[in-house]
Amino acid sequence: MDVTALWQRYQKWLYFHEGLGFYLDISRMRFDDAFVEALQPKFEKAFADMVELEKGAIANPDENRMVGHYWLRNPSLAPKPELQKEIVDTIEQIEAFAEKIHTGAIHPPKAPRFTDIISIGIGGSALGPEFVAEALAPDFPPLAIHFIDNSDPAGIDRILTHLRNRLASTLVLVISKSGGTPEPRNGMIEVKKVYAGYNLDFANYAIAITMPGSKLDETAKSEGWLARFAMYDWVGGRTSEMSAVGQVPAALQGIDIRAMLEGAKEMDDATRVPDLQNNPAALLALSWYYSGNGRGEKDMVVLPYKDSLFLFSRYLQQLVMESLGKEKDLDGNIVHQGIAVYGNKGSTDQHAYVQQLREGVANFFVTFIEVLEDRKAQSPEIDPGITSGDYMSGFLQGTRQALYENHRDSITVTIPQVNSRTVGALIALYERAVGLYGSLVNVNAYHQPGVEAGKKAAAVILDLQKRVIDVLRTEKTTLSLEQVAQKAGASEEIEAVYKILRHLHANHRGVVLHGNLAQPSSLKVSIT
């Protein structure tokens, strides 16, 4: 394509939102007009599906629930007055609580102010708050936040060791919808034990963010925790950043949560437009569909050219892959849908994997995230007339051009600066794009049966571990691996039995393996 034609295509497929100062450029995706025309009927259905979703249709049949994260930034859209009031009241409660924490009206027993936060969550209860904290927290926040987002004992120890001299002034957020999810439950129990070891009453430091009536809610209520904030059954984890899940930690860090909600609301308005070329989320969905032939055949590489946005790709991994990665479509057909997402940040990745992007296997498309503002202050010149921000802009434009010249497609999202409003808008943009794309490929973007399957499989292993330990304690003698498995009723699961015993042995949990570890079938097992 010659330069003039490329310039004309750029102007045709450049979307601009004046209120947000937001640009979306899909001109470097090589679809043609015939492709767009052929997709119009699918988009008409997708727009209609989104209307029904926002009206309160049951969108998650596995849990028989609505999907209403859009209502969080525009409560007037909620289908029932009581829901509208609940949303408004929750935001006011969060702001009032954060203000009391900041002023010291609510303070720990042994300190005039809280200084830190430990946030315990998993999946959407961690990825959204982590992304927002990295992107938006002030340089000197009123409370510094630390995340326990896994069951890794060493990771938990690292956080608690770092805070050992400030535990007496550290809030603990426990975020779990059901209260029974293993990772946040494990983190809560471990942290609770450490507080007790320092003679600190955990209830004076703990905040629950959970469903009313959940196990966690009942625990927090019975123990008299500092505060409880409600999660809603109609908000999924990966779309929960605008709920108490994201707003409580953000407000405590001094982030403007009203501006986040306003930016999301403004983007929601833009992405409701039932016109493909004037709807930025629809343009993203169009590009994804084109790149992967509606089958997710190419990966989405996300490259934000801003340090503060480097966690955006991790956030999008869950949003996109959990929403779209489905075995079956809505008609029950085996389709194995999904789009793989990875990335870090530019220009770091230009010195990492852009070599492969340009010259290796062409199994991807790139999304560049451009931020127009370099920094708040005036930048010094690095070379005559050139600043470090000019270099950053040049790296982005040059990489985009180099990829396109070698038949690698890309999308460019541009925001004026990183602030609460633009981050809220980015979150809303991709939430809507995922919903529209899910409709285009006929999958349910609002359930996650694969995640539940993984949880059930883990529970089976833990149950097997209990049976194995019971066998060893009952027999009180040295047994072969096969004998342990047989007596535990797990002869068909001998590999799992071996891995359980190996883990217990490595952690000095009373299990001893005798023999050649390189030959598992020859091992003997005893318990101390």
C-alpha cells in the first residue's frame, strides 16, 4: 500500500473521543471493506446482546446471575431501585471510611495512624487492584499497599517480613466473594497467626470485602472486624475493579475513585453506540476477529509505552482469557475459543522479544498503548531538540512501522495521560470489547467452568493427601509406594500419591522417603 493510501486508511480507521482525549487506530490491521460488511449482521446481534445484558438478563447461567458491572459507574441503569441505592451507598461508605483512616479518626490501638495495607486476594480480586495501584497511586500515598495474591508460603513470608516493624499500623483487606476460595483464605489464616504472634488483635486491623452472608462475612461479623464492604453476586471477579474490590484499596491509597468511575462511565457511553465505526470497543472486537479468523489463531501482545501501565497486560490476561477461553459455544458445540494475551512494556520489550515479533513466527498482533504526556514537568534535552520522551515516542512509532513493513498487524490505543479518568476508561473499553467479541464468536464471556474444574481437582488432591497421611499413621511401619496407594484406595493414582509424599518429605512434614529418589517405584515410605 502506498503512502497516500495508507494515510487515507489511517484517517478512515482512526477513532477519537474528544471528552476523554482518547484515540484508537486500527488502520494497521489489514482487513478490507468486504470483511467489515460481512461482519455487520454479527455486530447487530452483539449490540443487541449488550443491551439485554445491561437490562439485567441472566448472563451467567452456571450461577443463575446477572452481569452488572456497568451499573457500578452508572447506578441509574441498574434494573431495580434497591440495587441503585446499594451501589450509591457503597461508594459513599468507602469514601467516608477512607477519610476516617486518612485523618486518624479510625486508627490502630498502638499507633496514631495506619501506614500500610496488606491486600489478600486472588484473580480479579488482586489483578485489578494491583494494576490500579501501580498506575495511579501517588508517590507518597497515605497508606502503602502490599499484595498477597498467591498461596506461596515464601511470598507470604516476604511481605510479612518486610512489614514486621509496621504490623501494628497495617490494615489487612481480605477480599473473597464466597469466603471459601482457598488462596485468600490461606493468606488470611497465615496473616492472622502472625498478628497473634505480635500480640495484635487481628479484628482491629481487618476489613472484609465479600458477599453478605458469606463465610468471610460471618467471620468478620462474629469477630468484630474493623469494617465490612459488600461484593455483589452480579459482578464477576475479572470485572470487579469498579466495585468495593478495587475501590476500597484505591481510596485508601488516595486514588480518585470518582474520577475512575466517571472515566468508565464516559467510555461505556461511547461503547454503547450501535455503529461499528463509531464504537471503539466494537473496533477492537473487529480487529481481534480479523486477526484470529474468529478462532483466536493469533496472540494479543500488549505493549504499554509507560512504566506505570506495565501491569495492564497481566490485568488483560485474565479479563480476555478467562472470558473468551471456552471449550463450548452457546449452542453446545466444541469450539475451543480464546485469545492468548501476553506483554510487558515498551521500550523494554524491544530489547526482549520484538526481534521475534518482527522476524519470527507471525502468530500474534500487537496492541500499542501510547501516552501523550511524557511527565508532569518539562523534560530536559538528551540531544539537541530531543528529550527522553521523544525517544520513547520514536521507539513506539518505529516499532509499529517496522512490524507493519514485515506484515505484522497492530492496534494503537492513545490516551493523553495516565490518570484516574483514563485508567477507568481503559478498563471499561476492554470490558466491553470482550463482551462484544464473545457475542461475535458465540461464547459466554461471563462464566468460567474451567476455573471451577481446576478448584475441584485441587480439592481431590488435598483429600487424597489426608487419606495417605491417615494410612501412614495407622500402619506405623515402612511401606512401599504401591502399598500406600493401595491402602489409601488410590491404586490408579499412584503418581499423585508419589508427588504428595515427595512434597511432604521435602518440607519435613513427618514423611520420610527411603531409597533412590530417581526411581519412585523402588521407594519405601515411613512416618516419624
